Amino acid sequence: MIDGTIFLNWKFFWPFFVGSLLLWGVFIWKEWPQRKERRFWIKLVVSYIGIVSLLAMALRPAHQKEALLGKGILLTEGHRPEQLDSLKAIFKRIKTESYVPGKNLALLETTDSLFVLGHGVQPFDMWQLRDKSVSFLSGKAPEGLVDIHYKNELLLGDELLVRTRYNHPKAGHWLILNDQGGNGLDSISLEDGVEQFLELVTNPKASGQFIYSLVEKDAEGLFVGNESLPVTVMSREYLNILMVNHFPTFETKYLKNFLTENGHSVLARTQLTKDRFKFEYFNRGASPIYQFTQKALEGFDLVIMDTDSYLGLGSSSKAALEETIREQGTGLFIQPNATFFKLSQRQSPFQFQVDGKTDITFGETKQNLKKYPYAFQDRFPLQRIILDSVEIAAFIPMEKGKMATSILQDTYHLLLDGNQDAYAKLWTQLLNELARQQEVETEWQALTDIPRKDQPFDFKLRTTMESPQVETGQGTGIPLLQDFSVSTLWNGTRYPRNVGWNHLGLSVDSLSRFSYFVFDTNERKAVAQQNVLEANIRQFGQHEGFGKVKSLTSKDYVPISPLWFFVPFVLCMGWLWLEPKLFQ
């Protein structure tokens, strides 16, 4: 090929070339009896030119051409008209296009630099601007509820706390938290200002799937707007806990009461004298445990044991306990004392360093709590347990289970100070981290924050099945893409057809159902605008001026007009047809 010239149909070169040689060979064989005449050589040259022209038309040669691409304006939702007028005044006859999510941008074919005005393009369309120079001129900040945060999965008995941020609220308006039946559960008034942070709270009374709502009303009680709050309330799973103490302590007493009041099954064993124990049973039948064996420990989700009891375990009891942790996934929490932090590595898997701090503060209300003057040493495979950005405990994985301890001292003082919520939050965090986890064969994860009708909803599926088949609630199959590096991880995309609760499931397992909520077009509008705005600022930055986008030259291959080859081909074929008639 000539430098700067290519054949667009290069992949067919050899079939076309061989065919051309065969065609020319047939022509030479046909005219071979005239080889002693001059007209034979003339026809040979003319046929060669005709066949080469035909081959060129088939291969479609193209040459490289430089083009100066210009600037363009992409108008997205929320753009400011004054910005558009200023740009058109500076750049005469600049090309403009309105952005439609999911549609290919025609403007990109003739431009290499863009001014993006407004809230920006959707994240799933940013690939179209990958090779372009972009100046993002953000529009007016969205108004309304731009942030809505809450847990969409709760355990029965937990409170539903909704935190919101309202841009440019109007004084006299009200924000009301309603249940599924439209009954008001909590409300708060709005005030004038740039933004206002709001919190509303309620306690679900039953398990199931519910649609709470945030309703805005004006000073006269007229409806202004509505935001759905889909919530799944799950029945609380109660734990089977074994508490072992060398002697009674206030820490154990209050912890035992907390666990019992929350419905957990507790077997408490307290040593009185050597080989004599006191047993207490809460939410369970009498079944004393004198010796630790795998059979005796079977069925317990968590073992809570003080330091003296842990150090007093015989070799067989300790081996049985550790084997239960590894094989059955039972958690072990060792209640520390001052001696525990000075044990050797042979006696304890945990190692500490002195930090001299005896107080920690956690929670939004800044709760103070005593701690031992030590911190965990960073040693593999130690993993820390964090509460409100504060380290409270750590655990060491042991196959299916965990062995853990804490640096906190006398947590029951929170109850004595009237901070029941802080105490419950602290121990709920520890229980959730350490208790035996139920083995789940299928795990779903939604990747799209705000699912909408007829828009892509992306999800992940983690399963041990070799070829899982996902179906919608209507029985429609969804193709899956297996992750290249993790064979148990699959990705899928669904285009929901209905607003409200939608469901996915595995065709061979009716129990592994995954529910997600599809919002109406008028819901989460300000949230979506804010998310798109922030995504575009992260991707393109935020510019104030109009002169930061430079046009570049673009090199592309332009096909040579086939007329340049068609005309010689027709002339050659015409002459070859006419030549025998001239010499008759």
C-alpha cells in the first residue's frame, strides 16, 4: 500500500487478487491465437487496465485527510440561557445540540471540543465524550430534596431514620413522613435559606415490604411533591449465646439483661468454686454445660467468655472450642481485663501496644467511654471493628468463625448514665460482626442507585451455581455476563417495565428472590440531577470561562471516489468490445 493510502476492504485482498489473475488468465488464453499480431499486445494492456480498475473498485482505496474540527455546544437539563447566549456571541455559527439520554450525539462527528452546559450527561453516556476536549459549565444547582439517606433494609424493632438535604427550601412548607396508608408519622417545617438538613424518624411495626413517603405541603396544606421510600423490614433473627464467667461482674450482668430483653437465647455459666457452677437460662430450656466439647457447643452462635475463664480452659476444652469456631462458624468474644493485655503470644493470639489513652468518644452525641490504655498491633490477619470512625474491638478470622476481643472497659456505665441507645448501638455492632453468619448460596447487589422504567438497571449476582438462569417476576430470562477473574460473580442488566416493586429470581431456586424498587419519573428528580452534576464535575472539572477548549486537527481516511476507477473500466471494456468489429 502507498504511504497514507489504505484499502477499506483489505481483508478481501487475496480472494479479489487471485480472482483478478484468473480473469486476466482466461482473457489471455482466449486471445492467445493472436499473439503474433500487434493488436494482441494492445488488448493485453487494455484488459490489464480494466481488471485493475475493477479490483480497485472492489478493494475501495482511501487516502488520509486532515480536517480541522470545530467547537460545539451540548445543552443538558438545567443549563442557563445566558451562558448559551454568551457562547454564541463569542463563537459565531457554533454548532448546538440538545442532549437526549441514551442517544448517540450527532454533534461529535464534526467537533472535537465541546462546551457542556447544564447538569451534564448521564454517567452511562460519558463514553461518547472520551476522546473529546470538554469544558463543563454547570447550570443552576437543583432545588428540592437533593439528598435522601436511609436504610432500605431494617430489622423489625429498628427505627427508620430518614436524613435529607433540601436546597432552597421555602418558609412555611412542611415535610411529612407518611406510612403506606398515608398516615403522618413525623413532620418538620422548612425555613428560608440556601439549604436545610432534616431528619424524620419512625418505628416500623411489622415485617414485609413497605412504601413510606416524604410528602411536601405548603403553608395552606396543599400538596407540593412526593418522594417514595421503599423499605424492606425483616424479622429479627435471635441468637443462641453462651456466656461463661469466672466470677460475677456488673459488665456481664447488664450485658446478659440486654441480650435477654432483645429476645436472644442465653445460657450463662458462672463459676462458684472449683468444679461448681451456677447456671442461668433465659429464653431457653435448662441444659447445663460442664465440659466444653464440640457436641456441647454445637448450635451456639456466639460464646462470650471473660479472660480468667479463657485462661482456665484445659487443653481438650480449648481444642474443642477452637474446632467449633473453625468448623461451625461460632464466634468467640473474650472480655478483657488488665491481665489480658500482658499475655504472651503463646497464651493469646492478640498483641497490643501501649497508647496511654484511657477514654474514647463515639456517636453523634459524643458519648465518652473508658478504655484500657492499649491499642491493637497491626498484624495479619487481624481485622478491626470500627464504630463511628472509632476502633472498639478487633477479631482474627478462624476459617468459618472469628475470635475477638475489645479495648473497652465497663461498657455498662453507658446504661448507668442513661445512654441506652449508645449501649445498644455498641453491642449490636459487636454482635453483628462476631455472631455465626448464615451461609448464603446466592447474594444479590443492585448497582443502579435510582432504577427507572425502561432504563437500564444493573445488578450483580454471586452464586456457586455453574450456569445460573435469572428470570423476572413475569418469567422473562435475563442474560448474564460472568466476571473474568471471579467465576462465582455474574453481571446482568434489566429494563424494568413497571413502576414500584420488581423482582428477580433464579429459575431453579424460588427462594432466592431479589426485590428492587423502580421510581416514577417525577420521583428522585432533584437527587438524580444532583448525582449527575457531581459525576460530571468529577469527570470534567468545573470551568468558569469560555476559552479553555481548543480545536485540534483530526486525521481520517476518506474513500477515493469509485468514478476514478469506473470510467477507465467502462472505456477499457468498450474498446475490447469494439476492437474485433474494427478489424473484421
